Amino acid sequence: MKKFAIAAATATALTLTMANVAFAQTSQAPMVVAAGEVTKAKEATSDTWITTKVKSDLVTEKGIPGTDIKVETNKGVVSLSSTVAVTDAQKATAVAITKKIKGVKAVSADGLKAE
């Protein structure tokens, strides 16, 4: 009887240990995936914030056709474009305003058609 109790206790201990190891292995993978998704969400939020800030600054700047300038941001790189022609001075001002925004890594104004 004593041998049976020892064997049962050992089997239970081994089962619990193996279950904990299996649980630990499976619970870490979702955490890693979730961390990657959080990073993507932060980047998307940051890009959205940058786009909104650039657009609002361009709209409020006198002499800039801010409502006609399309702003897109991808990982901190802002692209400015427009179907309406702008002067070289307006293009330079739009780029300068955009570069001052926190989080902007680079500005591409190739899509702004200068007169």
C-alpha cells in the first residue's frame, strides 16, 4: 500500500510538472504575438496622429492650399501630394511645416505639382 501511495504521489507530481511546462510554452507564444500587434497599433496610431497634425497645420497656414494637399504617413514618413498646382514657395513651406512635426522621420513632396 505504501508503494502504491508513493507511486501515485510521484505520478501526480510528474503530471503537474509536465502540465506546467506545457502551459508555460503555450502561454508565451500568444504574448509574443500580442506584443507585435501592440507595436503595430502604436505605429498606426502614431502615423494617424502625424497625418492629422500635418493636415491641420497645413490648413491653418496662410498662403498654403492645405485643403487641396493630401497627406499620407507610413512609419513616420510623410508623403504630400496634390492635384492642384502649388508654387515652389508653397511647396517649400509645406515641407518645412511637415518636418517640424514630432515623429516625422522624412518628408516626400514629389506628389506636389509645382508651377
